[in-house]
Amino acid sequence: MPVPSTFQDLILKLTEYWTAQGCVFLQPYDLEVGAGTMNPSTFLRVLGPEPWNCVYVAPSRRPSDSRFGENPNRLHQHHQLQVILKPAPGDPPMDVQEVYLGSLAAIGLTARDHDLRFVEDDWESPTLNAWGLGWEVWCDGMEVTQFTYFQQVGGYDIKPVAAELTYGLERIAMYLQQKDNVFDVVYARRPDGTPISYGEVWKQAEFEFSHYSFHASEPKTLFALFDTYESECKRLLAGGSGGQVPLSGAWPVLALPAFDQCLKCSHTFNLLDARGAISVTERARFLGRVRALAKGCADAYLQTRARLVFPLLKDRARADREAAQLLTTKAA
Amino acid sequence: MDLLLEIGTEELPAGWVPVALETLSSLLARELMDARLVAAAPAVRTFGTPRRIAAIVANLSERQPDLEERVEGPPEQAAFSGGQPTRAAEGFAKKLGVSIADLKIEGGRLVGVRRATGRPAIEVLSPLLERVVKALPARQKSMRWADHDVSFPRPVRWIVALAGTEVVPFRFADAQSGRETRGHRFRAPAPIALTDPSHYESALLHGHVIADLAKRRAATLEAAQRAAATENLSLDDNLALLDEVTQLTEEPHALVGHFDAADLALPPEVVKSEMQKHQRYFPVKKDGKLANAFVVISNVPVADPALSRAGYERVLKARLSDARFFFEEDRKQPLEARVDRLDRIVFQQALGSMGDKVRRIETLSEWLAPRCGADAKAARAVAHLCKADLTAAMVGEFPELQGVMGRVYATSLPDDQRQAVEDHYAPRTAEGALPSAPLGAVVALADRFDSLAGIFGIGKEPSASADPFGLRRAALAVIRTVLHFGFSISLKEIIAQAAAPLGAQLAVKPDVLQEKLHDFFRGRLKALWADRASADVVDAVLEAGIDDLVAAQKRLTAVASLQQRADFLPIAETFTRVSNLLAQAQEKGFSWTRAVAPPSKSSEAEQRLWAAVAEFEKSDHRQVEVALLGLGKLQPHLARFFEDVMVMVDDTDARAQRLALLGRIQEHFRPIADFRRIQTKRA
């Protein structure tokens, strides 16, 4: 396979590969997230027994990593390519590792030319009540993918186990194009073949968002927004009756809109953190608040899917059994 | 016949493989002995790579030997009634699978022999091997995969189980045991069928896998050394890295790469940390100095080394340029300016900020220094800066460099104090190097006693399973440091000094704190001394007090060497008797004053003992070795005394005099060891 010559070609090659493997090709989620894991297509979809295979690019915002477009490696916003395989294919010779290696071959990285290795790296996100075991995948000493078998998310055991593959696109592009500075990466080419650089596409945004992250954001406003998003999330999780006597025209528990509010809280927290507005002790408390929301969303989502009797699951007997189990434990 | 078990997996955590091999070896040995497939502990050879753990056990029986076992049944009275066997007797016979006529009466009970025909090894091995695979991960963090309920550190993909030439069938998750192994993931991906366990190692070698861990380690080292030598470089010794790298490939191939010589302006520790910890590259030296090159061990021989080398180099280059940025940023301000920022870092909620901790370390160091032959002012200066590098960007990026960066950045201090800033973290591991001079040791001790007194003081002492502040390691570090430097200091005083500034913050009363910490130290000493003396001797010495750790260790050595003597047990017995008698007397409320001279009317045995005690007291008995020798010589006199003289007599004067004499003897041995702890009757 020829090496993709541009950043966007890299994205195209990987998505083409994974769609051919039966993944749903989703578009980036339209809210600020710190990592692809926070996308509801990962965080919520891996819950419960339903199968789910998808691929998407996750623009990932890390306000603390802002460097005004001056650092060759760090960005306020980088791009992950995220793949969820649930269940992960397990039958040799095409088990999940081999399928994954196929994706590297699709972008020209093979063991003939490169030292490809799976090096232990476990993953844990206390904020998402989640953990998994897996590897960072090395290509000549560089981490190209985070490969995780989810064990728990939102405090729930993930069964069947889902594999999460997260490719760091900028890093891979720098590697493939042999660039030392991310802003020199060729993003695309004009019809005449002249390059459009990553810097041309993103540098101004890096500069402005860095100023926003470190100087211009207003902690007072952000604190207020955090509170607002938090109460909005809780309100949606309580359902239209707000936990009170059902009103006419009440709506059901809305896990997905509630989770949007949770994501906004999380990003607002990251902004406050970058601004240095949160002390060490406060930090733990704020993270605890986000964790409680995420947990609430996971609970609500599973309840909703259980009430629908896990429609994506082929094994209907299992769907009935697990749905009943979930609904009765909740009732108890 | 031989047995081969191979568990083929996805890439395992590097640190687990050596542990797993030990467990596998002992599990197999035990199970096979229990199953009577081997007569004695068998020879087990183990193999481990990132993708497999395996063992070969030699010389198994093809079938279990028949079993003949004598079993006792019900008593004779219950077994027969009027000459007829009872239900109990019939039940017993049935259980053994024999008839009543085969049973005998022995010692008043019904006795029979249970015979079991040995089963073929294959039958026994199926469940046995399945148990072994399940039990293997025991204490390792394990995972589930696919839809299975079982767990293992990484998914199991295949299992080879061969007894001689036959497959031992069993299943774990979706792996069904067979005879097919796999070679190198990339170099020999096709299954390799094995006919016999003896071919295992050579078949894998053919499949580009060096399965034997020691051999692969040697091959890794050799490849790295050979690669380094091509550029006149030598490896910077790092055995821990070699162990880890050995576990990251199935077949090692070495490459040399380079980086910008300008990056050598960074502290060598930083450059090495980047290479070793983050990239698992071996740093190399030229003419004894760190060179701008490295050796990396690859899992494959790539087609064009230049391409892959460029990759390795680019990763390191990006990391070093980050490090250079941090280094330059950090040095824009003096280390002193960072001290104030420690007030913003929480040490522990109830114990305040890191800044508070530093102020306490300063005071404690200043107090401790003169007691340890160090300068008080210097100790305070070191303590003041010892944690300041925690707010440096470099330490944020490489936490393992805390202390090292402090030394590098503390440019205002003289060299010995800069070294002490780094040394105050030593020893960094249980067996790590100790501070290089008393100055660093003083601050190291002050830091650890502050944590010990503080955390115990707020009632958060470590539990059996959790020790989040690393207090066990801290106490062990204290002991090693004090003993190494021979600091003669009082544990009790230091604890009191460390607790004093915490005052109102402490939830535990001072005497309880002392008691708990002394217990804690006794626990660490017990572990540390386990290979120096038997457990009872250690207990006896600990019981006599540990306030001065150096003295306590001397006493241990002395008592342990006394233990080698033939008359040790009589000595221990006699002193135990002295202590027991005195304890009894105290319980009964008898009183006696300290004896000064022998009473006029006393027996010969009493007189002799008096004379022996006086002789002993003339010796240099402050030296524990001298004291123990002398006390040993008292033993025959004491034994005689106990034979001839009644101590607990009704004559109050005589009793008081005799108790006083014993009391005086106890005064000499009790501070050395509590002999009542010595096991005088060997089990």
C-alpha cells in the first residue's frame, strides 16, 4: 500500500479500511470533547449487550495543551481517529489484532519495513468510571494507536468486551510525511499539486484558542456555565416529571440530551483548569461532579435501551433476559 | 513421557511473564505430585515470550500408580452387634468398595484398605491443566474478552497441551488445546504442529522465537553490545531495562540511532530518562561519557534499517526538544522562587500543603543534624529547597526526576548541599542506593518522620492491602539509612519532635502514636532481619526495645551468634526462669529493694552466684558481645542456685534478698533480649 501523502488522505484511508470491516462511518460529534472516548457513540454505545462497530474522527480539545501554534508537537485541538469494535473479532487468523494490523498496512506501515509492537498500557478514566487493559501500539518506537479492551464503563461491566482503537492522526501524519513540526504536515493538495499545510488550516485557530484558554476566558462566566449545564443535565435525567407527580405532556428520561450537558460540563471544567482557576482540592470536587453526571447518563441510557429490549441484539432470548434483569434491579 | 503446556496469548505485560513462569512451575509441580503422576518434585523447564508462557515437565508416569490406603472405620462396638455387622460396618465397607470379610479389627476399630486403580495420565491431565491455566494469573490484573466469563492478563488465543505425543484435551475460553503453536507474529505466522514436547524449543527457534527467557535475555544483551561496538560505543548498564526489553520481543534485533549532540547539554539524567523510561532505548557511552546515540531492540529485522532508524530518532528528537523547552523555562527563575508555590500543592488535607511540610522538615532537620554529625544550618538550607523542584515543568513531565532536577537547579547552594537535595529522596526503592553523605540522610530522615508521624497521627496508617503514602517503604528507608550511617538517635525523641509541630492537627494521642509507630518499625525490622536470625531470636531482641536502632541491630547480631553455641538453650531457659520468677513475684505483690551485697547467712550456691555477678559487673558489660559472654558464664551458677535455693520462701527477708539478686541479673540481660521469647523446646 502506498503511504497516504496528505493528512486528509490518511483519514480517508483509515475510514475506508474500517468501513470495509463493517463499521458505521460517523461524522465528528458537534460538541467539544477531550477525547474520542467521550463521544456518545463510544461512551454510551459500549454499554449493554448490543453489538456496535463504528469509526469516526474525534477532534479533541485540550485547553491545557494550548501552545499558541508555536510548539511543534502540542496542540489545543488534535484529531483522533476512533474505532469501536463490539464485540471485537476473535477468530484466528483474523482476530482483532490482525484486523488492526491490516489498518496499518492500509496506510503503508507493515512489519517488513517497521518495528510494530504491542506494549502494555492500561487505561483508566475515573471521570467516566471506566477502565480497560490493552497496549500502546508502537511503530519504530512511536505510539501510533491506543488499543484498549474496555472492561468497565460508567461503572458497568462491558460484556461482550469492546475494543477501542484510538489513532493519533497528527503524530501518524508527521511520521508518514517525515515532518518534525505538525504545522508543516501537508493537509491537502490544490489541483496544481501545491500543498496546503496543516498550519494554513489550523494555526490561526491554535493561536486564538490558546489566548482564549489561558487569558481571555472569564472564570466567573465559566463557573456559572458549569452550574447551569450541571443542573440542566440533572433535570433531563429526572425526566419530564422531575421526579414529581407526572405532569401532562411530560417527557421521558432523556439520556442523550443529558449526556450533551455532561460533555459541556466536562469541557467547561477543562477550560477552568487551563485558566488555573481551580485549586488542587477544588479539582477533585469538580471532577466528582462530572463523574456523577456521566454515571447518571450511563444509568439512564442503559435503562432506555433495556426498555427497548436492546433492539440491535440478534440473540433475542439474551436481550429479553438482560433487559428484564436491568429493569428489575433498577426497580428494586 | 514429557508434558508440554503452552498458553498462547496476545502480547502480555512485560513485567508479568517472569512472575507467571515461577507460578506455572510451582503450580504444575504441586498438581502433578498430588495427582501421583510424578513421585517427587519434577524438573520443570519454563519458556516465556510476549505471546506465550510455557512449561515442559520431564518424566511423567503414563498412568497413576494404583493406590492402596489404610482407612479407619467405626469402633468395634459400633461395628458388630451380636456378632453381626451393623449398618455402620456395611456402610464403611461400601465406601471402600470391599466386602465385610475384607475388613479387620485393629486397635479396637474397624480397618480396611481402599484400593484405587490408577487412571491413564491423559484423563487426569485434562482437568488438571485447566485448573492450572485458571489459577495462573492469581494476583495479576486480568481482563475478560469477547463474551467469556473467564479472565487472563491478555486474551488467550491458543493452547498446546501434549503428554508425550498425545494431545491433552481441554478448553479455556474459546481456545481448544491442540498440538499447534505459533511462531513469530510477523516472521513465522503459520501454525507449527508439534509431534512431541522435546521439539518445542527448536521448532520455535525455527519459527524465529527464542522461547527460553534467559537465552533471549543473553541474545538481547549480545545484540545490543554488538550493535554498540560497531560505533565504538558501550552500553550504559541497566539490568532492569534489559529485563523489560527482553520481554518486548520474541527475537531481538539491534539498531543504533543518534540524536543531536546539542541535546547533551541537558542533564544526563533527563536524556537517559527519555530514552529508558519512555522509549526503552539503551543509552550508550563513549569514553565513559554519555554519547549522543542509543541502541534500540526491534522485534523484526526491517528491510531498510535507515527508514526505521529515522523513525526511532524522530520520536526521541521530539521528546528531547520538549525537554529542552522545559529546561530553559525552568531555569528562567531561581529554585528559591519556587518555594512559595509549594503552598498551593496539597500534601494531605489534614496535614496542610507541601509548603507546610517543607517548613516542618526544615525545623526537624535542624534539630536532627547535630545528632547525626551534620551541620544544622546546612541541613536547614537543604530542607528549604528539597521539594521546590516539584513545581518545575521538567518534574511535571518526568516525575522520576524529582530531586535530580532540584540538585541541578539549586545553583545557589554549595555542591555538597546540592547533592543532599537529590539524596533526600534516597533510597528510592526498597533496595536502592542510600544518601551519599550524612547531610542528605538527615533531610531524608526528617522528610520521612514527618510523613510517618503525620499520617499515623491523623489515623491514616497503612492497612494490610493499602499504603497510599508508601509508609512501609519510608520506615524501611529510615532503618536502612540509620543503620548504614550508624546514627545513634532515639526513635522516641524523633517521633516526638516530628509530631510536635502538628499538635492540634493530630487525632491520635502522643503515647498512642509512639506505640503505633514503634510497632510499625518492629514489623519492618522483623522483615529485614528475617534472614539474619530465627524468628524467636528476632522477637526476643525486638521485645527488649528498638529505641536505638543501631544498638538493636548490634544486640541482634550478638544474640544470633550466641545462638550458635551449644549452651545457648540452657542459657535462654535459665534467663527465662529468672524473668518468670520475677514476674510471678511482682504479681503476688512481693517487694524487694535493689541488692548491693550478699546477705551474711546464705547458702554456698547463693554465695557463688553473688560472686559471679560481681565478677560480671567488673567486666566491660556495656559492650553487648562482652555482656552476653559474661551472662553466659553466669548460667551454671544460676542453674545451681535454682537447684539448691528456694526463692519464694515465707521468710520475707530471705525472699526479698533472693529476688533482689535475680532482679539485678535481669537488669543486665533484659535490655539485650527478652529470653522468654526464645523457643527452647524445638518442635
